[in-house]
Amino acid sequence: MGAIIEIAYYNTFILAGGTNEGDYHIEENRIKGGFNNKAVDLGARAYLVDEEYNLRVRKNAMIYSGIFNAKTKVNNTNQFPIGEEITKAVDIANGSIQKLYAEDTNLVIFQENKVNKALIDKDAIYTAEGSPLQASSNIVIGQIVPFAGKYGISKNPESFAVYGNRKYFADKNRGIVLRLSQDGITPISDAGMKDFFRDNLPLARRVYGMYDESKQKYVISVHNNTSRAGLVLKNNTSQPHQAIGYSTLSFDEGSKGWTSFFTYKPTFGFSLRNNFYTFDKHNLWRHYSDLVPRCSFYGSAPSPAIIEFLFNDEPGVVKSYLTIGYEGSSGWKMISAETDMQIAYPVLSDDTSVSSTAVPVNFLNRENKYYGHLRNNTTTTGINQVVGVNQSGIKGYFNNVKMQYWRPGEFVASKVKKAELFNVFSEAVLSST
């Protein structure tokens, strides 16, 4: 058995007969040295050994392979010829690339602190006046153009959602939620929720974004590591400000604002055929189904539906709020009404039996509208006695009202039985004291 000789070259074999064994190395010109395999043509071939060959991570760069065409059965996705321009990089000062989204002939590039776009399979040629002209070329990723504004997607690509030409995402580093559309980047968190996202987004562990095509809303769920860091969802009547470690809410383009908080905690969501689905880890849930009780998610027990809002006309004037009324389904009740000075007793639903000696009152149906009186509950010594203040109405600059619909035993089997609330109103007069 001959000695084992280590050869310092590749694709070669040894030709014996020299002064020293292995003096002659003959290069094999057939690929893999196989019989009748394709042969390499003669010509100049340079050999280069990379002594520091290892994995290199470029967080701000993109690389693309050869083409894939299923019709012609061409699959070159395993080819990365380094002799060609197959990489494209963005400014590393704006952080790593977190998300790529292809839209028509544009590629939207989301970095931690910047959003860019680049032409796909086209190049931009500029005229003498500086106007761009698109021209077809062999360039896969063209010139990179940044969007205006110092915004990014941070390290939360899971917050991305798209509908039509609108892209939604969250910038955790800056505590804002953004929309990218034809008019550029707009901070939609400024629509009445600026302080909420500024306080809670930087504390978040995950920020899940999804689009509800059924209700035309962008839904975002902000999750935190613990429940003590301030993420608040007001869904508990006994503890209305209980911190539970997450918040799920939605942005409506129709009203240009954040319309609802939700009690469910999704880890992913999507829309399919005008139906909205979310995941609770591995559990898939279809929303707005008439086969399960409303306000019930992922098989849990139903929870109350609560709508909270402010009466704040003429905010610089003290007012007396005397009544509360609404238009909608029977069964709503006012669980609380509180000004900056006083609070009121609850107003129960029209179908709730109340003793004649009890202080709370019911909503009364008058011409398909429901009315109730506000009774002051600021200082009491007896069930019907109020000391020091007028029993009728509550005073203050504003009135914070919570309406609730809660029938845990009701199984909603049709759309006719769903609870609706169209309008809530209150009679208020200017205070004379």
C-alpha cells in the first residue's frame, strides 16, 4: 500500500515518474473528474486561496441569486457569481435591514431607523433638469431612495401589515405607529394616542401588527415582558385600570383615529376572503363569527363590552350634567359617570328590575331613544339622602362616561341580536355657582 500524500491543489491527480514521488500534478479538465462529464475549456485561469474564508454577516446589505423560471424550468437560485454585482447595501448608520416588501416595480426596505425604496429590474436615468426616467436594464435592485423623515421599524418587523397601497408599522425606538402610503410616512399614533404609544411602545417585547379587512382596521397588539410596566387595557369594571401586560387596539382610516381596545391577545393575524383570523400561540380564531358568544376569544368566557368617552363641550366652563341617553339596542347600561369634581350612580338597563327604594335608575325607552337621570353619589349618608350637593346631576368641566353591554348567558346566533350603540348624549347646563 502506497503512502498517503497531501496535495495542495484541487481537481488534480499525481503523475509518477519524477525524481520525487508526486512531483508532477496534472489538472483534471472534466468537472468532478467524471467519465464523459463536461470539460473545462483551455485558457487562463487564476487560482486564489482565501485564507480567511468564513461567515460574514452584513446586516445592511442584500444579495440575490440567479433567476428562477418555472415555465422554462430554469433554476439558478443556487448560483451566486461573485464576478457580478449581486449585492446592494444601504447606509449602515440607519441600522440593520429588518423587512423587505416588494410592491409592483419597487422594493420597500425597512431599516431600524430609516425606510427606503429601490427600483426592481429597472434603473433610473436622470435628465439635465434632475427628473428621473425609468429604463429597463440588467440591474436587479436599482438606486435606493429614502423616504422623508427619520423613521424606521426598529427591530419589530412583526408589526408590519399592508392593505392596498398602505403599509403600517411601529417604530419602537421612537414610540410611534406609522403609515406609509402615496403621500409618504405619517405618524398615525398622533391621532389621539401619542402619549399612550410614547409611554408603552419602548417597554414592549413584541409588537404584532395585522390588518382586519372585514372592518377595515389596522390592529396592533403591544406585548410586554411583565404586567407591571404600565401596559394598560381597560376591560375590567372592578379594576378599570388593571395592568395586564398587553394592549390590543385598532386604527380606523374612516374616522382617522384609534377607535377600540380589545380584550384578546394575538400573536399573529391575517385576513382571508374578507374574514379576519388571529392566533393565540397555536390556536387559530375566526373573528365576527355568529356561532360563538360575542366578546369571547380563543374559547374563553365572554367579557363585557365597554365603550368609554368624554363629554367636553366648552372645556373652560363648569357645567351640570343632568341626564344621560343613547340610541341603540336595548340592554345597555351606564356603569359610571365621573367629572373632575363629582361622580354619579349607575344607570341600569331598561330591562333590569330595580327596587323603588334604590338610588340607581333605569334607562327609559322614549320614541326608540333611552333616557336616564344622573344622580349624584359624591357624598352620601343614606341611600336616598345627599348632603352638601344637589342630588340631581353632577358638576364639572368634563364628564367621563362608561357604557357597558353585558349578558353572559346570551348566545348571539344571528346578526339581528348583536348589541349596537349609535349615539350617546347628555343634557348639560352651565353651572350658576
